[in-house]
Amino acid sequence: MTIGNPPATSLFRSFWIAGFECSCQINSAGRRLDMTAALQHDRFARDDYQRLRAINIATARDGLRWHLIDHPGRYDWSSWLPMLAAAREAGVQVVWDLCHYGWPDDLDIFSAAFVDRFARFTRGAARLHREVTGAPGFFAPVNEINFFAWAATRDLIFPHAYGRDGEFKRQLVRAALAAADAIWSADPAARLVFPEPLIHNVPPRWRPWLTAPARGQYESQFEAWDMIAGRAASVLGGSERCLDIVGINFYAANQWEVPGGRKLHWDAGSDDPRWVPLHELLARVHQRYRRPLFIAETSHYGIGRAPWLREVARECRLALDRGVPLEGVCLYPILDRFDWDDRTHWHNSGLFDMHPNGSGHYRRDLNPEYARALHEAQALIS
């Protein structure tokens, strides 16, 4: 394969993908988030999807808001149907997150009812998607099971179930597997995506012999995928078939020292020899699972956005040239977002910067440097 040739992409309409922030958990202050509404993407989905086509992106990640749809005994799909229609009108293929950290208020996440209700909800979503679009759906049943279990057993995300990390993770896997069965019962051709953070850990620089903690942290990133695939905790009912598409979430902060937490900070020209290039990490995941994979989230912030994208594009080109079946890369978020716990703090991480326009709406302004980097990346990998 020569530099510049497109990959043999079969899953997605475009290799470069846009990710819309759709978190809807209860945050550390006890407030329900709805990032889809907060960024007014629900109101302007049609315009947002059309913007993607204008920059040669035809695939997106987006989300349903389970807590708005599922009322005991009935479903109200009015928050999703306009987005489905808008995507179809724009010709944008969407991978729909079904549980992005949030669930209905009346459910105890540790209960059997949580798994049952989630399965029914996902079956209904798959059936409705097929009826409306006439095409098989792409769904991410539960976003970032490993991170979700970590964050929800600490201060970051409700229910702050301290000390119940393993129990929480297994419950999320149960729900994801029940969702897989439910989705395929409604749409046998549907595809399932399981996004998880891709990490690398090393011992502290001055204690290089202390390898066990770092190795344990590194291996933990595979727990959710292994359970979904039935390679671990087989009592949960996982199977290789269930691990359909592997989603990899990778940021500059995803490599760090253990113990201690010192980041192997990425920047242009970083010479830390412990930093493992992305193409090598992707090859390791491919070797382990032999499944189609894509980068389900990546971005940087501020002036680092464009250099990071250029780095990621080069690494993905290397991975493809070495035979890794990489199907795409999702720029997440595509619209800038504010912090979960501070609405005044914007991350400056989107392809589109968000500015109040004086009439209660956010103006989407294409960041010119980031856009140039995307154009270069699209030329490198069509």
C-alpha cells in the first residue's frame, strides 16, 4: 500500500468521523447533564450534520438520551426522531450511543431491573431505527465501560459507589450483553461498537524496577473487552461474536506513570522514550482481538489541536500500512464543549468553536488551523 491510498474501509461512509458530545450523567454536584441539549445540537442537528458534509465527513457518533425516552410503561422517542430524520436528510451515517453515562432516575443501576429495562430500550431503538431509515443500525450499547466503572465509583459520576468498581463493571457488561441480544433480535444486521480508552503505563522514571503496578494498570484496559468476548468472567455470557467492532479512545493524557500518575505528556517533538507511538498500540489491540477497529475518540485542546491531529493521522497511516484494519478516526468532540462540572470552562477542543450569537444560540465557527489539519489528514487517508 502506498502513501495516500485509501484504506479498504467497509464499515463507515467516511474514514474521518465527527463525534458529538452526548454525556447525560448526574455530575459530581448532583446535577443531570444533557450535553446534547446544552450545546443545542438537538435543536440544530440538521445544520450540524450538513456542516459535516461541507467538510467531507459523512459519518458521526451521536447519542440517544435514555433518561428522556424511557418512562415506565412507555417510550417517548420525540427527542431522537428529529435527529434521525436530520441525519438521513444530510446523508450522514451515525453510530448511536445508547448509554453514555446516564440512565432513568427511577432505576438502581445495580438491580436486575436495570439490565432488563436497558435491553427493552435498546430493542426498541434498534427496531425504530430500522423502520425509519431502512438500514441496519450502528450502536454503542455502553460507552467506556472501564472508565464508566472507575468514574462512577468515585466523585466524578453518580452514584459514587465507592469500593464497588468490579461489581459496577460487571453490571455494565451484563447490560451491554443483554443489549446486544436485544438489538440483534430487532435488527440482525446491526453492528455493535464497544469504545474503551486505550492506555499505556510505565513505572516511575526513578523506580524502573517497580513494574507490577504499571503492568496491572495496563492490563485493566482489556477487562471490559475480554468480558464482552467471553474471555473473562464467562458467567456473564459474553462471546467472541458480541465483540463486534472495537472502539479505541485515545488522548494525549492516556500514557502515564504508575504509581504516581505523572503523565507522559505529548507535545510536538516529545522525546520521552517511554511514549509508545499510537500505531504500535493499535497493532497490539488488533493482535489481541482480530476485530475491526476504529479510533472512537481523539482530540487535543487549544493550540495543540492541529498538531495532535497531524500526529494521529501519520500514526494511522503507519498502522494501515502495517496491515491494521483501522476503519476510521472520530474527532471528539466536533463541537467545542464545556466542562462537566463547570459550565464557564470551555475545553477549546472542537473543530467548531462555540460562541454566543446574542440571540440565545451558539454560533459554530470552524477553527481554521484545525480545519487545515483535517484537510491534510483527509488527503493522507481518504
